[in-house]
Amino acid sequence: MTIRIVGVPMDLGAGRRGVDMGPSALRIAGLAERLREIGHTVFDDGDIPVTVPESQEIADHKLKYLPEIVRVSTLLSHKVESIMESKEFPLVLGGDHSIAMGTISGLSNYARKHNLRFGLIWIDAHADMNTHETTPSGNIHGMPLAAVLGEGAVELTTIGGDFRKVDPKNAVLIGVRNIDNAEKEIVRRIGIAHYTMSDIDKYGAHRIIGRVLKEMRDKVDLLHVSFDIDSVDPSVAAGVGTPSPGGLSYRETHLIMENIADCSCMSSLEVTEVNPIFDIKNQSAEFATEVIASAMGKRII
């Protein structure tokens, strides 16, 4: 297929600096070359410009850097929708996970215009289901999943248009292990399907991703995968925005992505929260690049 890479070097939604260098780290790890080796045609459209936090003021400590995050997400939404209209595959590189509001808004707009059902697999250590009312930090990278499901500040829920971007029945959260009490209530109320690390321990990654993909094939026409590298255990990927012990193993991560590739049902992918500041010789970006390659069809034989 034809893959169109878009970088979003944003760390405004995060509580620590560094993930703005994620797109560059993934490119340095040879992402485009690895995808071409598989047989894909790859174009890199560079990065969406983001204003650095040092030149901004925080007007609302419950929604830090809100105006710039909304501006960048809106630009990203238009870019992703345009890529879909060109019948290409959007591969979005973050940056913190707040960028997902832009990616998903663009995909959802495309789906609405073409009367297609849109689904979402969110792979993350965190639920990202806080709102401005529940957030303990004000960091917007803890809110994007809630926003695309229609929960939270109107400035976030209306990025790309005033409509709910994803039906909770067509979304699933995989790998969660670090979730605030207030988020738990939102997850239960909305009813989004979720598989914690305890579920993965009990039932296995293969069984869970197989069940998820079977359900998605029956329910949706377009499937987006939003992969936060902190879903992986820090022993495998230390260079992440918000590390949390007890995550996916090296093989579990590749297994999930290999199954997604086998499904041939993924229409877009984003990878977020690679933080070179906390990495060792770009190892986490290299791992993320390998994972992307697995999702795009790379096999051992």
C-alpha cells in the first residue's frame, strides 16, 4: 500500500518534556526504509508545526496549553482526512497522545462523509479517559480517548466537528494498568470494552486480540489503531512519556500487531509517547519501528 507519514512533534499535553522528539527518533531508527523493505510505497510529509511551551502561557491549569493543542489537532484532522481521501494509509507519529484527537477526528470525518462505520483499538497503559473535571494534573494527554468518545471540554470534543467521533460500542482499550478512580467511573458509564493487563495475564494476548479483531470485522468498515508505547513494559521500552511497570512484553506486543496485520482490517495507525530523553541509544524508537513494521506485514519468514 501507499503509506503517508505525518509527524506531530508535540509535548504540550504531557507532564514532562521530550516526546516532541519522538517523530525524529522514529525516522532516525529507519522507519521509512523498513516499511519499503516490506514492499510498501512510503512518503514522508514532515511535521505539523507546533509552538514550543516556553513561548506560551497556561491560561487554564485544568486544560494546559489548550489553544495550541486544539490548533494543532485541527490541522492534523484536516491532514489525515486528506490522506484518506487520496486512498493512502495515514501513519501518524507523536508526540504525546493528545494528538489522537486530531487523527481520529480526521478519520471520523472521512467515515461520515462516505457512510462508513469507524472503529478504534486503543493500546495504552493508561485509559486517557480523564476530563477537565476529573484530571489531577491538567495534562491533556490524559483526556483524548474521553474526548473522541464525546466526554469532556467542548473545545476538545468539537475538534474536527461537533459530533462524537467514535461510538463506544466500536472502541476497545487494551493493555490498561494505570487508571485513576474518576476514570474508572467514566469507563464504566460509557461502557467501552477494555482488557487490562490482568486480563492479558489470564487469557493471553493472542486470544484477546483475536476476539477483538473478530468483533471489529463484523462491526466496522474502517479500523484505526492508536498505540502508546508506554503500553509496553519499561524493561523493553524505557524511553516513553509516562512509564508504568507491568506492561506488554516484547513478544506480546509483536503478536498483537502481527494479528492486526493478518486481519487486513487496519486502515490507519498512530504511535505516540516515544521520549528520547529517557531512552538508551534510541532503543525504544527502534523497538517502536519494529512494532510498526509488524503491524504493516513484516514476518519472520
